Amino acid sequence: MSESTLTLGYPDLRAELGAHLGYGRTTANWDTEQTATVESILQRGMRQFYVPPVLPGQSRSHSWRFLHPVTTLTTVAPYSTGTVSSVGTTVTLTGGTWPSWAATHGTLTVDETDYEIASRDSDTELTLSAAPGTAFSDDDYDLEHDGNYDLPDDFGGIEGRFTYAKDEATYTFARGVDVVGEGLIRAKRQFGISGGFPKIAAIRCKAATGVSGQRWEVLFWPVPNAVYNLSYRYTAIPGKLTSALPYPLGGALHSETILASCMAAAELKVNGVKAELWATFMERLAASVSLDSQATDATYFGYNGDHSDASSRELSQRTNYVRFKGTLYSG
């Protein structure tokens, strides 16, 4: 699907800012300092649009609908194809291929003894953290996943629960996988890792050193014992506009608001005040928020009754929807 011809992309926004700042619309004529100034203002304007100021009469910043996509996480099954042999800390697999997650999330079990994996050296070799007391020789094994899965790089928070794909759910898990506190998962796991249908999940930030941005992971309990396709909605963190990624999230319907945000950022940068261009941005922002609030309005608010005439199966399948302060909740 092609982008709307009314959408203001990266080149358009740069040209508009250049003209406003007196540099001209032809970017090739800008010097290094002018180019850096336009780039700084543009990205500042984008951040300001994605996380907008609180509108008069509102108690919090608006959360854009287009920053809440639905995606799918696919779990993995334990792996036990082939046999293993060892020499020192090196374990060689015959008749199989070590999964990519072997070192980062896997535990190797041979003869009911668990071994920590230090590295995955190739498709057929692993290095253990410590050598086995007795070497393996064409032994059967199990490679178990720890049940922790990395979330997308742009993950900024989850909304609601995980749901199973068609034909994977059962009436027992009709509600899907509820999100709980991370401490509860650790409490469940302290008695050992059990596998099965995931019933609960927790979101946890990963340790960060500043070399890369903050990342998040999800912990499941029980640890998934098979391939499950779990869908969920999350808050996405937008990326920087570039010539390779020219289109702002929100599209043509919010292009004038995005431009107004960039112009207000230029006004603040050059003049050090929020004046006429800021007022224009706030006016455009109110229009965009109103439009965005209508984008996913529900027309159905669920069954209204005491459920006294329903069977337990019907109750498990019913979902009620309620909108509160612009947000749609299901229960």
C-alpha cells in the first residue's frame, strides 16, 4: 500500500523548516551548521508530537492510538534431536542443530543433570560453564528454554493480556495469559521450572549499560512446552526520521500537527519563547487528539445482564467492553 500523497515526510519537513529559518528549501545549499540545526529541531518536534503536552482541561498527555500496535510472540518447544558427546567443556551434537537460543536461554540436561551453557560456538558445538563429571558419549539429552523472551526493540509497555492463536486456546485458557507482577513468576519458579500452557506472564526490564537502549523481556509460567503464538498489544517507541525511514507515525491525517510541532520547536530554539507558533501547534494538537479519539471508538459495549441464565462455558466466552477517559477496556 502506497503512502498518501498528502503525508509530509522527512524531506518535506526539512524543507519547511529550512524555509522558515531562512536557509531556503534546497537542502543541498545548506552548510554543516544549518543542516545540524534543522535536524535537531525536526527530531525535537517529532518527540514533542509523539509525547504531546497536556491540553487545557485534560489531566494527562494524550496517548496516540497509532502507537499501540498488536504483534505476535512465538514461543519455542524443548529441543532433543540427535545425541551429544563431550570433551572437557565442549559438547558436540550429532544428528541435529543447536537452536539459536541455546546459550542465551537454554539449559542442557543429560542423565537428569542440568548444565549451564556458556556459549553456542556453531550449529553443532556448545561450551558449558563447567565440564561434566563424566563425559557424554552419544547420549540422549534435553535442551530446555528458560521461558524468558525478548520483546521488540520499540517496546514501551504492554496493554492487557496475551491471547492464544486460533486452535491453540482451550476453554481453560479462554482469557489468555494474564500479566502479573514479576515477583510472582520468580516465586513460582523457585520450586523448579515446569512446562505447559503458559497461564501468567510478567514484563521485566533487562539490565542495561548504556551501550544500547533500554530493552524489555517477558517471563512466562509455566514455561511454554510447545510452539504457541501469543498476540498482545503494546506501546511502541517511535524511531528517528531519516531519509531511509521518512514517514512519521500517524500519517497524512496528522501531518499538519507534526509540522506545527516542528515549527513550534524552531520558535523555541531561535527565539527562546513559546509564542504564536506554539499556539498554532496547540490548536492543531487539539484537532489531532479529537480525530485520534474517534479512530477506534467502539460501537458495542458488551452484554448487559446478570448472567444468571448462562452456562459456565458461555460465561467464559463473554467479554464486556467499557470506555473510560478515552481508553477501551475489556473484561
